[in-house]
Amino acid sequence: MAKKRISEEQARKIVAEVAKGAKPADLAKKYGFSLGTYYNWRAKFGAAKPKKAAAKKAAPKKAAPKKAAAEKAAPKKAVVKKAAPKKRGRKPGRKRGRKPAAKKTVATRSSASSATAIKNQILGLQSQIASMEAKIKELKMAYADAVFK
């Protein structure tokens, strides 16, 4: 197992520093660990987040007017929620993540022009094959001459 670079005690101190107001990114650069590692330590050692801790202290002062406004608006919201129809999930008969099967196309012999086009393609490919076979013969002859000289 690899040796841990930062001990648990050091990790606790780092989490405490961030709770006091230091930036996690600055400490990560200073001590050489990732931000993900810091958040794992914070979850493990249970330090409070500095922004939320400050928000919890200020919350009772600001929450009273918001609660009164929310209580006044609550009956209206309930009526609107009852009137709205429920949304359905995915369409029935369709499996998630799959595309519908593609239609297979079959060549038809409906016109003489398509048949001649196909015949011309075949002739062209046959001539290419013949020229490639001739090239192969030439290369074999050249190889034989080079090896047996």
C-alpha cells in the first residue's frame, strides 16, 4: 500500500483552517492535495462549511419576513398544484436508450438504367482486379530476380 502523504492529524488541521476562513484551493496548492481529497476529509472529520455556518447565524433575522410571505402564498400554490395534470414518464412500448430498428432496403430491378449502372461497376472492378493481378506478377518476377542473382 502506498504511503499517505498527509496524516489524519494534518488533514484535521487543514479542515479546521478552512472552517476558520482559508480557501481550500490555496491550501490544496500549499500542501499538495486535490480539492476532492479535501471534501472527503471534510465529510470524514465533520467540519462545518464556513459559508453555511455564517448563513445559519444570519438566517433567523431574515427568515421571519420570508416565512410570513410564504404562508400567505401557500394556499394559492396548493390550488395551482391540484389543477395541473400529472406528467407521464416515457411513452409506453418504447424501451429506454434504444433506437427503433432501421428499415432494411432491398435493391429492386425496376429500371434498366440501374441494371446497366451495376453492370458497368462490375466491369470496372473486374478490370481493376486484372490490373492488380498483372502488378502482382511483375512484383513476383522482380523479387525472384533480386533474390536469385
